[in-house]
Amino acid sequence: MEPFYFDERKLLGLYHPAAGLAKNIGVLICPPILGEYMRTHSCLRQLAIELAALGHHVLRFDYSGTGDSGGNIQAASVSGWLDEVCAASGELQAIAGVEKLAVVGVRFGAALAASAANDCPAITRLVLWDPVDDGSLYLRGVIETYEALIESHEYLAAEDLEDARSVTTGYALADSLLQGIAAFRFSDQGVTGARLSVLLTDKAVFDSGLWQGRTANCRLFEHECNWTTFSESVIFGGALVKELAQQV
Amino acid sequence: MTEDATVVSEQAVLFGDNSLFAIVTESGAVRRSSAVILLNSGLLHRVGPSRLYVLLSRQLARQGFVTARIDASGKGDTPRRHGATAKDSLLQDYDDVCRGLHSRYGLDRFILIGLCSGADDAFAIASVRDNVAGLVLLDGYGATTLRYHFRHYGSRIFRLGSWMTRSRRIVNRLLRIKHRIEEDEADLSMVKIRNFPGIDEARRRFENISRHCERCLCIYTSASHSYYNYQGQLLDRFPTFRLQGGVREIYLPAAKHTYPLAHHRRIAIDSICDWAMDFS
């Protein structure tokens, strides 16, 4: 693995070169955001290692204001992050010498990947793990989770409670970012058909049939991710990682 | 989290034979003579919960510290060390980072910061490495005192008095108290989960640390309620633990263990950075 910073926004990239005979398609990994980013780090690292062993050049990266990348989350925007997905795509093409890219996107990272695919012709394939369909519902879930955390906090003093409520999430996101997230609709992206694969871990979401209407490549792989409750537990991939790698 | 305009720069670095992953942060501020090393919290990678370590690294860098937030072997982006015990692996990681920072910056004194298991690791390292100049333990080691038990059980005893006046309910209530005490004892078992050293071993470690470490900061949150419940408890329990620059204890009973609320993160970061200002 080769770590490096790229772009004037100082984005951290982690490049996993292909082992053995390289395939002619690189894989860019778009992580989720906020708490989900921390929880999936280990899983996405495993996925990158797995894909590299299968002959793919892989790049993981952090959006600005998240993870180890430069900037603060308060200054981040959805349009900025979309631009960064394209910048990371270009970086992977340049390092690996590949023209075509598959993007693995997780949760809101899947939303960014789907949006960026419209602006970035190198992206020919999308593999999405529990993608966000409606940004406003996703954001509501984030906010409700945060509020439940505050309400259940038996030791929180009154002044702390007021302070905690003054921010919409534990990350104190800017209004423009909140609006950008809320405005996302997967159905507006026009990403359907053979270029799209979706892996769902929640049976209820799978049974809703929403994603099957967009692609024939929609699979259920039940795995306890607990996206909608406050959790800091790391998600371990194992079989899930193998399944994602197979989808790529 | 006071921000200033001092620009920080970050580099991704691989230290030592095991390619230990670290992000090294520095700024153009006048460089201090000690570097800061941040140790993983549990299984989380170097970013820390709610980006705590990133924000802390940058603020410390603005104050002139070179900081390295690392992934210990087997965590984050660092591969596991095969054939090494956990303790050996931890010390080898630490030595690799120290050598790397020394060769890059000529620094040979280090401040260790850790949360939860990271605090346990920092405590263990500091007791056997004499280049540790400072120690920040977030929900780190602690041991109960008589005063702790008075505070812990006091309210229950008070409630017992009022229950006694209601003779009809005495038996039931006493049974409930017994149950509560058992629950409290179960709470105390968290100490075992964390693999805290025994009192004698802890005392020995503090003695060792006193010989070379300049100052220590311990911050406790609500997660420590099962073994810590008032500011000053650590020194009450270990009165001979004295450092040249002092041992500071901060108790944040409203804060949660991983600082998910921005307000508490800000308090923790500002407290650490304020404490660190005393280092040359």
C-alpha cells in the first residue's frame, strides 16, 4: 500500500497496486461519511487488499474535512466532495495507467459515486453497498440517531444539553452541507442497468424492491450493520468483503 | 477548538520494518523539543472517534509540536506483527516511531496520548521507556478510594433511610439494594475488561514514570464512573505519584467516552492543548 496526499485540498489517498497480472480496470473506493466512515474503515481496507490480490489497482481516499484529509467538515460541501471523487478518479487513472474505473460506494459514498459517474466518463461501473436512496431520509436518520444519543445521555448537564442541541449532528455540519445531503435523490442520477450493482445488507430494504427496479444486479447479503442506530462498533467484513469483491 | 491561521502540513509516513502507518503533522510555528504520539483508541484507526485525533494533532501542531497519529500493528492500515506478543509488538511500534521521528526531526522526547485502550498502552509504554516526557490518559487507569465508595454508594444509603420508614416495603427494598450492589460490582468488572494492572503493579509503574516523565494529564468521563467519580481521586489513591511539572486530573462527568458531542470534544482538545503549552 502506498499512502500519499494529492490535490490542492490535501486529500489522503491509499493506493493498493494490483498483484500479478493487472486487469485494465481500476477500482476507486468511496467511503461513507460521519460515524459510518469510522465503522467501515477496516472493511474497506480489507476490500482493497482483496481486490488488489485479484489484479485490480485500487485507490481509497478520504473526502476533504473527513478522515485524514485536509480541511474541516464545517467547510465541506456535497459539490466539493463530488469534485473530489472525479479528482481521485483522475489520480487513479494516472498512477495505475488505466482508462476505465469501477467505483465501490458505501452509503452516502454511494450517492457521491452515482452523482460523479455522470460527470466522470472514466467511471464505467458502480458497485454500491447499502446506497442512500433519498438524502433527506438519510439525514433525518442521522439527526434522529444523534438526538436519541443526547436524550439517552443521563449525565448531560442542562447547559451541555443546550449546547448539544444547538448543532444538528455531533459533527456541527454547515447548513449548506446539510442541504446538499438532503437534496440528493438517487432516482435523479439516471444510473441504471448493467453498469450498476447493488449489495444490500438489510432484508427489509431488499424486500421493498426499490433497487431491483433499477438493476438486475441487486443482491441481498444479510449482515448486521446497524446504520440507523448510534454505534461506534467497527464492521468486520469477512464474507461481506468477498461478496463485494465478487460484485466488482 | 480555537483555530488560528497557522498552516499545518501533514504527511503519510511508514515507519520501521513493519511499515507502521502514521500521519505526521507539523506547522511553521517554532518547534518544541518534544513530539506527540497518539495511540489508537480500541480498534479505531488513527483518525480517532469523531475525528478527535485529527483535530487534536492539528491544534498541537499549531502550537509547535510535531505530532504522529499512528496505527499500531494490526490496527488501521498497519499489518499485524507475526510472532510477537501484544506487549512486544506495542513496544516495537513505539520504538519504530521514535526512531523515525528522531531521524526526521532530531527529536528524542515524546508525549504519549491515548484514549481507552490507547491510554492503557500509553501507561504501559511510559513505565518502561525513559524517553516519555509527558502522558495524556483519556479514561485511562484509575483505582477506587474510600471517598469514591462514599460517593458511589452514598445516595443509595440515603435512600435506604427513607425506605426503612416504610416498613411494609422493607423486605422488597432490601432485596433491591442487594441487587443494585451486585450490579455495581458488575460495573466494577469493567476494570477487568480493560485489563488494568493490579494496585501493586500500577504503583510500580507510577514510580518508574516519576523518574523520567515531566507531567501527566488524566481526563475521565462518564465511562469511568465505575472506578472514578471525583477530581483528584488518582492522586488520593497514589499520593506518591508526583512529577516535576505536576499531575493534572480533569473530571468531565457529563462527557461520553468517545466524545460524540462537539462541545465535549472541544473541552477535551482545549484542555490537552492548554496543558501541553508548558512543554518547551
